[in-house]
Amino acid sequence: MTSDGPPAASPASDLATTGAARITWIRSRMPLLGETRARFAAERPFAGLRIGMSLHLEPKTAVLLETLAAGGAEVVGTGNHGSTQDDVVAALREQGMTIVGRRDDSLDQHHRNIQAVLEARPQILLDNGADLAAGIVVSGRTAEVVGGTEETTSGAFRLRDELAGAVPFPVIVINDSPLKAIGENLHAVGQSAVESFQRITNLMIPGRRFVVIGYGWCGRGVARYLKALGGQVAVAEVDEIKAFEAALDGHLVDDLENLLPWGQAVITATGAANVLRAEHLPLLRSGVVLGNIGHFPWEIDTAALADQAASRQVLDEGLESFRMPDGRELVLIADGRMFNLAGRAPKGNSIASMDLGFLLQARSLERVATAPETLLPGAQAVPDDIDRSIARRMVEVLRTGI
């Protein structure tokens, strides 16, 4: 028997179609990357080079990868743990890119995905959290790598501490750029963290008492946007200068141990491990909501939370309740992962902010590919000429509304 209609689409084909549609919308609103994609297609700065990537895989990232591929790069990549969007992966595979990983991968599988990218022997690294750089050092294949970029604070910490002196190739730290600090971390992370908190929890911001741990650029943004929407904000910050700034910005500033019993929601934003530890959990009030906006899911000691709890229950997608032996309920968002990207129906940072941030990535990777001799070994800031040229163009885009 034959069918009169076309064959039914496969689930994988449906997924790719959905992802492609989402990417089309995002691409249409990223004019800076669009200009660069056209130039890269003409100049081919990455011809003959393989770029290995570990980065949150969502539609805006896809536009960055399309831009690099237009410049001649072979892209082999994976997402970060828990934030991969499967429809975007399917759409990128349809474009011929080698992308591994799924949203529901375990942490062990995520580590295997990282290893698969490394086994492809990339010459350039597009890293987020320094997982690829660390893997290259362990493998002993540093001589094969021309250089790379690192997206986030947590990865910069690893490069400058754990991997100090072990990385002989240049790594441009995108998070060191003042453009990323202002445009993406302060405003975009601040905005998306607050929007995601509301969407995932369905709780009201005005009048709620929030404790923000860390007053770096992301912490500043989270605190600013919570306060703008009527939240009561307190800040715990170990750096005296940043604590002083937080106080003058109008936030209550105190030691973490004094603030935790007061807070109705606690958000970590430090990039460091174990800032909300086992000994802090008894200080938390019943009903408190705990969330992390840092890259790695290590800022909240979720293992201690599970060990201390008498029971636990999934409340909704991205929300889990832990009942403590004394009857208190502690609620965790997105398993302690970066909840604006790992939570329910994630959108991440605004399109415009990532047009800026990913243009920094594209231009920095171009510098690595075409003029590595102008860079130093190890972690370093985005070259000043790249920062300033992008800043001028971004102001033009904001003024003209292109």
C-alpha cells in the first residue's frame, strides 16, 4: 500500500526544524555577528583549522558557530552540563557540524563529551570553564593548540590558579573585557537571572528578601535588577572594596551568617566553589529558595543539602524541595546549576548582549588564528583595539536601531 502524502517527518527532523526556526529569529537580531559573518566568509581566517568548543548550546551560540564556520572553521563541540538545548544541537548537525551531547546527559557523560571534543584534536579552543584547556594539559598535547578563548570568570580562575604556568598557548579571557562585564554580566545576567527566577518559581519579587552572595559584575547585576523590581536586597561579599560599593549602591551588607536567617531567597554569584556550605544550611529559614547564577554547579553544596535532608520531592520542572529533620523546607532551583540557562524553558542572556559578547569571541578567535605571535602564553585580556572597535560599533547599533 502506498501513501498519497509525503513521508512523516522523523522526531530528529522535527527537532532540527524547531531548532532552525529558533536560530533564524536570533540570527535576524544579531547585526554585529552578521557583519562579521559576511567578512569572515570573504576572508576565511579559520581555513584549515578545527575549533573545539565547550559552551552553553542555545540559539545565540549557534549563530556564533555559524559565523566561525563561515570563516572556514571545522567546528567540533559540546555544551555545558545541563544547559544544552537539543533542538539547537539537531539544527547544527543538519548544517554539518560535529556536536555531541544532550540536555539530560549525566555529569559523567558530559565529561565523556569533553573527551570526544579533545580526541578530535582541535587547534583552537572555544572554552567555558577551562574544561578543554585542562584536558589538553592533561593529555600532553599542548603543542597542537594555537590558542583559544575562555568565556567566563570560573574558567579564568582555573587558568590563573589550577593551570597557572601549564598553558603555553594564549587564551583570551572574554570575561576580562569591560564590554562583557558591563553589557553581558551586569545587565544581561542581571536581567535574565531575575526573569528566570520569576518564571521558574512564579514568586513575586516586590517585598521579597534576597541575599546575593558575591558582588562581582554578575552579582551587581542580579542585585540591581532585583532592587529595581522592588526586592529587598542584601549582599554578602568578602572583598572589602566590593562590599563598600554594594553598601553605597543601597544594599544591606553583612556577613553571610548574619544574612542567611533573614533571606527568603539566596542567589550565589561568585564563580568560586562551596560558598554556601553544609554549616550554613541550618541557618536558613523554612521556605527559602536557593539558586546559583555562577558557571559551575559548585557554589551551593548540593551534596550536603541532600545528605542533611530527611526527604526530598520534585515540585515542578527545575524546582526541588528538601525537607530537613527539624521540619524546615529548603527549595533548590535547577539542581544548583546556572538557572537562567539550566532552568525551565531557558532563554539566557538577551540577544543584543550576546551579539556583543559573541562578537568579542569571534574577533578574539580571529586574532588567535591570524596573529598568535602578538599574544602572550596563558590567560590574558581581550586586546584593547578589539574592545574599542566593538564598543564604537555597538553604540552605533543602539543609536540607530539597526
